[in-house]
Amino acid sequence: MSWITKVRNSLATLGKRDTPDNLWTKCPGCQEMVFTRAWEDNLSVCPRCGHHGRIGADARFNQLLDPGFAVLPGVSVPENPLNFRDSKKYSDRLKAARTANRHPEALTAAEGTIAGQPLVLGVQDFAFMGGSMGMAVGEAFVQAAERALERGCGLVMCTAAGGARMQEGILSLMQMPKTTVALRRLARAGLPYIVVLTDPTTGGVTASYAMLGDVHLAEPGALIGFAGQRVIRDTIREKLPEGFQRAEYLSEHGMVDQVVSRHELRATLARLLDYLTRKDVA
């Protein structure tokens, strides 16, 4: 036995320290590893490249609303109305999504204030079946609009969706006119509707309530569009411009009013609500 081995064996060994699995977060933008605490403290925005990570309803409520907000109750709609099944039953997919997420559907709404400005805030969570728009999402949207009408306040919707929920077929597409009618009622009452487009907002959601706002804000780098880039490219048979369907490109071409960093979103929404809300209604 060599002297190196003897010395090594004589040293006291320390057990491997347990470290949490979620200590680090890999930024999807720059691929750098960031301390999860630093990531969360920075509103899930990469402190190195500024990439805006996807967040759920609870994080969005806590970031934007004043303390004391109230989450609106869940809606009740028929589940699996078409008895749809692909590789799994649709009802089983819903159960799995609800097990993995805090809220029972892809859209959750809360009422409260932003810097003292009253509002109803709806948030779509892409983690719940890609934020897809089905009957429950449509009903939750209408519930949020009706609550804004009752309170005489503005409605703010943070969108994030891959489109309509295919498992509900034509019933999911019917949510497009349904939500449009709810917005018409809001407009007739003189109440503002502000949309915050987050990554990604696509498909039937873009073709309906995501593009019917009085003001359209977008988070930096958010993917916004109807059809995918490959479908568009293959259809028109042309090379698409750099940054096509990203928030900055849409802002330059007039489809988005302003690209707003998550750190400035709360103040921007409070200012807009103050400007747009009729004082005799609020």
C-alpha cells in the first residue's frame, strides 16, 4: 500500500451533503444556470439575458395585485362532452393536469386592485394543457367580465395559450364568439379591457379575446400569432423576416401597443386603468 493510499484512508470522510433538486434554474434563453432564488426574486426573469420565463396564475396575481385580492370561484361545465379519446381519455388528461397544477383549469381570475386601481385580472396558465381554450376557459372568461361589470371596473387578461382545445371540437371554437359578446357588453358599459400578451399566445385565443383589447401590451420576446411559422412559410413559400411573430416585431408593425418588461408591468397597468376607467362608473 502506497503512502498516498494510507494518508487518504486515514482521513475522515464527510457524507455527501443533500442539496435541493431545484437549487438551479436553466434559463431557456441563454441556457445559463441561475440560482432559483435569484430567478424567482427577479420575477422569473433571467438576470443575465432578460428572458421572461413562463409563470402561472398565482405568481402573476402576487406580482401584480395589491394584497387582499380574492380568487373567483371555479366554473362548472360538462367534462368530456364529446367522449373524446386519443391515446388517452380526455377525462384522464384533465385529471392529470389538475394533479400537476394548483388551479382546476387553464384560466383563473381574481378581483382586487393594482396600486389602488380596482380591476378583475384573468391569467391563463400554459402549464395546464398548453393554456388551451375549452368550455371552462370560455366560462371563466365570461365570469371575469361579468364580475368587472358588477364592480364597474376594468378587466385585464394575461393570455398564454396554444389555441383551442381540440378534445372539445366545435364546442371549444364556440368560446370565441362567446367571449367576444362578453367584451361587447364591457365596452358598452364604458369599461376598459386590457390584454397582456405573454409567451406563447397563439391559435383561437389570438383570433378572439387576445386581440380585442382597448390596449395590447406584451412581454418581451413573447411568441404571438395565429398559425405557426412553418405553416405560414409553407403556405406563402417565402422566407419569414427575422423575429417574425415576436412581441417586438408586432409592436413595430402596429399589432401591439407597447412591449413592457415584467418589472414595469404593474405600474403600467395601474396607469392605464387610471386613464381609461370612467370616474362616474368606478
